Amino acid sequence: MNLLDTALLTVVAATIVGVFSSNDVLAEPPKLYSELTKFVQQRESEFDRISSERKVQLEQLSDYLRQFRDSGSPARLLFVCTHNSRRSHMSQLWAAVAAVHFRMKNVETFSGGTERTAFNPRAVAAMQRAGFKVQVKEPGDNPTYLVSFADTSEPQVCFSKIYSDVANPVADFCAVMTCSSADKSCPNVKGTVKRIAIPYEDPKIADNTEEEVNRYDERSAQISREILYAFFRATQTERPGD
């Protein structure tokens, strides 16, 4: 091999190393906790339980996510309900899990309400039963929780806040209204590029009854199932019927 051949091989090798070490190569995603993985897989097997009408609503979320799939820009999702105590937090957390599960690395999830109360402990317990790990960072009337779904991922910081709180984005985000009350009281959310209504029944109606645990688990499972479906659809090139 002459000197020119050696030089060419060196250039080719350097190019190959550069290509495979670039940011375009997906890093290994965080590994979800085992119990959480089982929960997610079960919900994925239930996509056929989602009605056609509901899938039309969810496709709006898929459309928004699809725009950012290959752009490198963050897709910011702000889930809004009245008290930021149950459904909006569940949605925020399941969206974070769905982003990891489907390797959509540019998704950021948030939640807020039209009023500030507290992340309800019944909802917190439901997320723990699904496989999340929860720590109380700051106790009080409105505790701050650190909610984790993988050892190698930063925990979600969860506490009740109004949707315009400094912890939430102020522009270039999609507002997802998770309750009909917030949907009606907030026809316009400042800073949004898209506003979607995907309301859920409030599990609060079963508080202090024998159905309490079942109702919270059902709502968590429904939100998980539907958000996973929306993220799955976002990974597809075409919309249904295209």
C-alpha cells in the first residue's frame, strides 16, 4: 500500500467515525422500570378499545407531535385542567413515558390549572401502582413531588400550579385541555401554537367510596392508553385514510 492509499483510508475512517458519532444517531433511551414497562405493554394491547370518535380527537395531538419528530425543535405539551390535581398531572407523566417509549427525544411535558390546589395523593398513589417511583421533595399543603419512570432519566417535578406559572412554557407550546371545565373557561391560552380538547372524567367523583382505587386506576389506564396511542400514531408517516 502506497502513501496515497494510506492517506485515503485515513480520511475514510475519520469520516465513518464522524458519521456514527454525530448527534443524528439516537442514543440508547432510558429504560423504563420493569413494572412500568409491563403496564405500558398492557395498554398498547388495548388500542382497539379506543373508539373511532376518540381517535379523531387524539389524532390532533399526533399531528402536532409529528411536526417535531425529525425537526430537532422541542414539542412542548402543556396539559391543563381546573385544579391541576389529577388528570393533568397524569397526562403530563404518561406523555413523558410515551416520549421515552417511542424514542421521541424532543418532547417536553408540563401541566397546570386555572386554579392552584395540590397534586392529589389519590392520583399520586395511582401513578405509583402503575410503576412510577415518587418522592416528596417539599411537603406542605401543595407538596412538590419528584416522579421517576427510569433510573437514567431526570424525574418530573410535580406540584399544583396555574397554567401560566413560571415553571411552564410561555410560548410555542400545545395546550391539551384534559377537563371540560377548563376547556370552557379557557377558550384561549396565551402562547399556544395549538389548542386541543381531550377531556377525561374526573376520578374525584369516587373519592371516599369503595370504588375510589378502581376509579383512579381506570383513569390512569385510560390516559396512558390514549396518550400512548397518540404518540404511536405520531411515529407513523401517514394519517389514517391518507
